[in-house]
Amino acid sequence: MARARLIGVFCGKEESMEVLYTSTRGDKRAVTASQAILQGLAQDGGLYVPDHIPALDRTLEEFSQMDYRQTAYEVMKLLLTDYTEEELRDCIEKAYDGKFDTADIAPLREADGAYYLELFHGRTIAFKDMALSILPHLMTKAARKNHLSQEIVILTATSGDTGKAALAAFADVEGTRILVFYPKNGVSPIQEKQMVTQRGKNTRVVGIRGNFDDAQSGVKRLFSDGELTGRMQEKGFVFSSANSINIGRLVPQIVYYVYAYSRLLKKGTIRAGEKINVVVPTGNFGNILAAFYAGQMGLPIGRLLCASNDNRVLYDFLTTGVYDRNREFILTTSPSMDILVSSNLERLIYRLTGEDPSRCAALMEQLKMTGRYEVTEKMRTGLAGFYGNFATQQECAEKIRDLYQKTGYVVDPHTAVAAAVYDKYRAERSDDAVTVIASTASPFKFTRSVMQALGEPCEGEDDFALADRLSRIGGVPIPEAIAEIRTAPVLHDFQCSREGMKEAVETFLGL
């Protein structure tokens, strides 16, 4: 078994090589990486976190000579320590193959003074592919390693992109089933068509009459429903998750930040050790948490810019220390960020408490009971590396149009939110650090919003006709992910209320 040369960054002490995982809420039972991936959520409802953050054990110059797959191995081996080298390399080779339409997997595109990290070249043209392409391979190997005999039921809530990426990744994977809940009127037409046309005998997609937070909280309730999970075990089923609450989703996301830095270094844009800023459009806080972890592992990151849309709960938290979901839920042109309960923030809160699970659990209980919590001034000092801001839908549209007019580069609304926030940051701070913007989705997923932002007429045309015009305007071919669903039949026409999610699971599993 390959073992990494590493020093754990934890209380300034050298740590053992093995990384174990414990709950953010107090369950003291430490589990291996493969066990955490299988379970998804800890038994007490908390999220699994590493018992220490290992340091990168390759130099930045060494990373600059690696391709994406090599980088993925060198990063993931440090956190997934109970996987052998052969197992992990096999997962990586199967995940990052011809399904990505660029050799770089995650290329950097320079435009208007920033570097856009294009994370949408996978099968479903969104950044979720970067992690979900590997998760099924990690999970099936974990099942064998831990002698799991039950069938794994992937239960996932989506705000638009996770659902399709998870469905594509787990479709017809032996020993698994996957059920995805999405807000019926809260995703783009392309996102919905991608999901409801998904093939696979083990797949099910259900639209709920509610918003993403309803879907996400419903999924968490199902995970902790002892009566349901008991009946499932009797029938040979066990729950797991493909959301970023699963550490197997989060760890692969760290890779592309290390890779982005290495490309800048290889190109000569930065010197080894020079700090860069990273801008991430986020609602659930997982993607920016991965960048935070990359920094904790030793990647030279200066400032993490957390970009919110009109649902500005994360911006308010970063500027006031108060997390408050008691507000209007706004449907925007960047629907994957339309979230008021940012699940992955819990992992950061755990660190801010000094890794005190009882304090973290108390704050999460406040959120559950009252919809809000407030961190202490001491905890707020741990947020010094973050900058928060938001962009309205109008600002988002203006950024799409402005960027295209200046450079000919077309971005989707989520990426535009990040770019608009970066503009605000530059106006406020005299910080000329090289900056990477996480470009999280192809503009072809949101053709109508993008075309409207560009001032193009849209009435009387469906999203596929608009995609044809966007292809001509942007000078890029229509992604295969869009072409293949243009005439695909709807295979999932299921809906339920928020209260009907348990019944939907029971029907799917034949309980």
C-alpha cells in the first residue's frame, strides 16, 4: 500500500500518516475514508471531517510537471489513506478519461484580467462532474473493502447540477440505486431535461413541490429516519449520498485548485510560493470549502472570495457573523446557488469552534430550531481569509454582456456572479494578486438567461434553438450533453410534495 510522506497541519504538531474521519457533532467513532464515503452522513447527523489536514508532500514545481490525473493521485492519496495506490489510481483513470472533452480536464482561460478555471468539460457540463465522475468508483471499491453486502441507495437533493452529474455517474453501476429530488420549478429547462431523460434501470428522478432547501432538509430527515433505514436494512439496502456532504465528493474538488495553481506556475504567470486569490460562486459552500482545504494543505492562496447571488445568506454571514435563513427565497438566473441552508458551512463552523463538536452541534441545533445562529468574535477571526459579496441578477446579466463585448468570452450566470463579485473586490481593495475564478457551468446550460443578457431576442424559441444561436455567437460547438437530450424522451415524470419524499423512497425501493 502506498503511503504518502506528509506532515499533518493540526495544532502545529506532526501527525500520523493515516487520516481518519469524525463527525462535526460529537460522534467520537473515528472511521476510515472508505467508511465515511459509504455512510455519507454521520449517524448523529453531522458531517465527516478529517482528524487532521495533511500537507502537500510534493513541491509546487513538481506539481507543475504533472497532468490532471497525476495531480489527482498526489492530492487524494493524502486524505483517502485506506485506499491502496492501485485502487486509487484505478479510480482516477476510470473517472478522468474520454468523457471530458479537453485533454486538460480543467483548463484555464484568461479573460479581462482574471483566469477562468473551466470546470464544465465533463459529461454533464457542470463542475459537479469533476467529483462525481470518481465517486462511484471510490464507493464501489469502499463497499468491497468493507465487505458491504447491501445495495447502496444514493439519495440526493439537487439545485440543478448535482442531480444530473450523480445520475450520469451512477447509472447502471452494479450494486447501487440512485434517487434524485429536485425543486420542480427551481431549475433551468436544460437542467430539468437533462435529469428527466436519464437512462438507467437503477435511476429515479422526482420533482418536489418546494425549493432546494426543502429537498435538502427532506433528504437529511430521511437519512436520520431510524424506522425507514431499519426496514431498508431488512430488505438489503443502505443509504449513502452524492451531495457534497459526502467527503468523497469534497476531496476530489480540492484537486482542481492545486491543478490551477500548477498551470499558472508552469506558464510562468506566477512564481512558486506566490499567493493567488480564488473566486467561487457558491450556495452550499462545498466548492469554496474545497479551496479552503487546499490552502490548509499548503497551496499558496491569499484570499477566498465567496460570491453569492440575491440569496445572500453567505455574504451576510461573512460580514456580520450571523447566519440567518429566515428570509425570502429568491428564484434567480443562477439556480444552483438558490440556497438558504449551506450544508458545507458546518465543516468550517466546526473548525472555527476549535474543533469542538458540542459547540458545533449546538449552533446547528439553533439553526434547526430558530433558523439562525451567531458566531463569537473569536470565531469570526477565523474568517479573515474570506471575502464575501453578492451580485444581483441585473449585475450578473451586465457582467455576461460586458465580458463578451470586451473579450468575446461567454460565461454562464453562476460564473458571472463570481466575476461581478471580483469586480467589486478590485474596486474595494488594492490587491493585484493573480486571481482564479471558478467557472462552474457551461453557458449552454442556461441558454435563455445568457442570450437575454447578451441582448438577443428569445421569444418564440425553445432553449435548444437558442443553443444553436449561442453556438454561433460564442464561436464554440454545442456540447454533446445538450445535443443528446434535444430529442430524448422523458423517462421520469414523478412529482411529490415535501411531505411525500419518504413515500417516494419507499415506492422506488419496493418497501
